[in-house]
Amino acid sequence: MKKLIIRRKLLLMLFLPGGMLVFWITSTAPALAEAYSNYIFKPISIVMSTIIGILPFSLAELLIVSGIILIIYLGIRAFKNAEKSFVGRRNAVVNYSVNLLITASIAYFAYVILWGINFNRTEFSKIAGLNVSPATQTELTQLCVNLIARANATRVNVKENKDGVMELSTSINDTIKRANIGYENIVKDYPQLKGNYGKAKKVFFSGAMNYTGVVGMYFPFTFEANINTQNTAMDIPESICHEMAHQRGFSREDDANFISFLTCINHPDADFQYSGTFTALIYSMNKLFEYNPDKYNELSNTYSDAVARDFEETRKHWEAYQGPVTEISQAVNDTYLKANKQEEGIRSYGAMVDLLIGWQRQH
């Protein structure tokens, strides 16, 4: 009986290399991954996100919190029930670790099948026909100039709080409901984004989420787009659209960022237009600073007073949450992205600048 249990556990551990094999095969055949995204993932995501979207809370958050509590509880129970000897406790630790590894192996295989393959699909730049060849510094500077002009003009139509900082034009619930309008407005040009998906979910522990530096999270096991609602108003509309891009099968962060930008600037409401432009401006100006700090300083002085206040509010917001938790979270996210074929890690979020320049060339 003991040998049978060991054999079963060994077989279950094969889910880990099995998932790695599936990911590798699809990484060598983008057409296969693209077919999976359009004909397998998309219909499943539409159905599941719609069904789970009926729930008024984030099922993903509930599962994550419950999972953490369960892992801790089972670890304590296994150790307490072990024989009060070195050998007994060692065996308890080994058994617990093996069971944890089996669970992780099965979860990883499910992750790849339900979501991970999307990392290997055709880049959105090719789908959109964008020229993303290396840009000149002049092109980057012009992009920043254009985005600043767009941000200054759009900011005039945005609501402000008593401190003169942007606020959403509606409640967070209504903002989530409005997000899909931007997608509806661009499906004619980008039919790959078409579909009626479940609405984004508010994260109950958004305050704690700030300490990780995370503004949103797509959870592949529930097909939910989860939003940090304790973020600044400038970031929330863009973050919603970003996670909705993941929901549509675009895993790469640069792709999701750019898709979010497109949906926001094509949205009829000023808070979405400004949020998408504001985020694109942050990434573009950060990239300009890497190459030409003097030009960065020169252009930052052309922000309108209102835009400058929003930048200062964003800086103060995230500065208040900086610490070891943020550093650990960023390190984990960096490793996660690199493991999923995004060689730049967390820097891949800023890779959307290449797509923005391609978009600028196209227009």
C-alpha cells in the first residue's frame, strides 16, 4: 500500500514537467498558441468569466486568502501530529513538502493550460500591424510631446477633488461597468478584442495590495480581472482596461498596457481618456529620462498645473507604501514574467513605449 501511494505521488509530480513541455512546444509554434488563444481560451474565458462575474466579490481573492490559510493550517497540523521525535518530525516535514510540491505541480499544469500558453501567441504589434523597429531619440521625444499635449488637453475635462487632483466621474462600481465601452469602440479595428466578458472585480484587501505595488491582477483559475481600488484615480480606469486585456488572452504586459491605452483614448468619457494617456506618458517619460535627463526635465516643465498635481499625487501615493514587501513582490513578479518568456521581467511593462512609437508612426 505504501509503495502504491509513493507511485501515485510520483506520477502526480509529472504534472510539473508536463506543463513545462506544453509551454515549450507552444513557444516554438506561435501559430499553435494563437489558435489556442482564439479557439480554446477565448470561448472558455467568455463563459467562465461571465458565470463567475455574477458573484459580487472576487472569487480569486477568496481562493488566494483561503489557500494561504489552509497551507499554514495543514503545515501546523502535520507537525503537531508527528511523532515527538527527530525522525517523526522529519518525516512530517518531508510528507508535507511532497504534498505541497504535488499541489504546485498540478496547479502549474492547470495554469499553463488555462492561461500560460497565451504568452506564446503572436505579439499584438504584429496583429495591429505596427512598425516597432528601434526608435530614434527624436521619435521618443516627439511621442512625449504628443502625449503631454493630449494629457494637458484632456485633463481640462476631468473632475477634481478639493486638492485639485483628478477624481473619477462616477463610483468605482460604475467605472468598472463603463470600462467595456472602450473595447466596443475599437473592435472594428481590432476584432481579436471582441467579446462579452465578466466585469472586473474589486479587491477587498486593496489597502494591503498597495504594499506589493500591484494595481491589478488577472487570476487565470477564475478568469477574473481584479482591481486595486485604493489606487489613485489616475490609474484606476487604465488598470481596469489592462486587466480586461489579460482576460481577452493577451498575457504579455506590454501588449496589455498598449491595448489599455487604445481602449482608454477611444472611450467617450474623459476620465478614461486621461487615465490611459497619463499612464502612457509616465512610461514614455521614464524611457526618455534613461536617454536624456535634460530633455526629460525640459518637457516635464510643460505639464499643465493640473497634470503636475496628478503626478505629484501619484508619487506621494506610492512613496508611502515603499518597503521590503514591495521589493519582494517586485522580485517575485520579475521572476514570474521572465519564466513566461518576457525576458525584460518587470521592465516589460515599459516595453509598451515601443508599441506607442509604432502607433505614432502608423498615425
